[in-house]
Amino acid sequence: MPPKEDAEFVACMEDVLDVYERPYNPAVPVVCMDEKPYQFLGEARQPLPMRPGDDQKIDSEYVRNGTCSIFAFIEPLGGKRHVSVRERRTATDWAEEIKYLSDVLYPDAEKIVLVMDNLNTHKAASLYKKYPAEEARRIIKRLEIHYTPKHGSWLDIAEIELNVMTRQCLSRRIDNIGELRTELAAWEVERNSIQATVNWQFRTSDARIKLQSLYPSLSVNAV
């Protein structure tokens, strides 16, 4: 959590919480975005095969096979999500993901309300690093961006979905990017098939009580 009486944190938090209180509108979807680093791990020794009534035995030693970045987009009220795996998390990687969000995932949306953290690559400028100005501006105009505050990643619903993904899909060692993409694609199809939604309950009214110490103390000057 941030220091006490942090007006910047409070302003960003209440802005995001207002977005989460909007009624569901498929023409103007609220989409949350987050990234997760992932390390490929291989087996140093061949695991022992499973036997009836017994789990597979794996050695505690492993081989590091590099890292990648998992990008996740979730529409909490629509029960829709998309995940992709990239070798890096550069500005142009993010720009390509945002173009996919705009033109493939939600091509008919009137506006896409995008909630994400304020990472250095999560900027409109990143689109200009990848695409001509006209194209970058076209994509930006389709977005309504809201940033979670610094030290406030818990306000990004995509982080919740990434935690679910980790428990359900990444609970074992995966040693290469091809296998990871295959596993995540299957997980995405299954989650989307049941239209798993997120019922966000924390409201601005709750924040003003439970996180009161974050709100600046206002002194009233005597007249």
C-alpha cells in the first residue's frame, strides 16, 4: 500500500472504481489488461512415470530455459478473455497487443474502456513507435484509458485472472514457448466457453471507510 494521505493514489483509485461501477454495455466494453513474466523450466532429470495410486515423481532440480511475457486481457462483465505469449515486453510488443485488442477482439465496439497499470510501455507513445501516425492515432481514438495507481495493482481485475490462470494452467514446469502457447490457448478456450465473469464488490464508498488513512486530511481555515 502507498504512504498515508496519498492524494494521487486516491484519485486514480476512485477513477478506476467508478469505471467498475458502470453497467454492462457490450458496445463499450470495459477491458482490464496486465502482464506476467514467466520463466521456462526444464527437467534436469527425467521424471519417474506415474503408477496406479501414485503421483508422478519429479526431481527438485531444474534447468532454466529463459523467460517470456504473458499478456492478458479480460472483460470482467462479459466473461471474455484473451492471453498471448511474447518473447519480450517492449513498447512495440504492447502496441501490437493493443492493435489486436482494437481490431480483432473488439472491432465493432464504439469505444474500448481500458484499465491497466502505468507501466512505462503502457503509453500512447508506444503505438507511435510501432505504427505510422495516422494508424497510431486511429487506435488511440478507439480507447478510453484508465490507469491504476502506483502500488495499486490489486485494483486491476486482470491480475485476478492471471492468478486463476497460474493456478489452473501453470502449476507444472513448461520448458518452451510453443508448449506454453498451446497450454494457454486451451485454457483460454475453456474459460471463455463458460463465460467466467468477475463480480467486483469493492466500491468507492468502501474505500472511503476501509482506506481512510490514504485520504488527505483537510484542514478548514477559520474565517
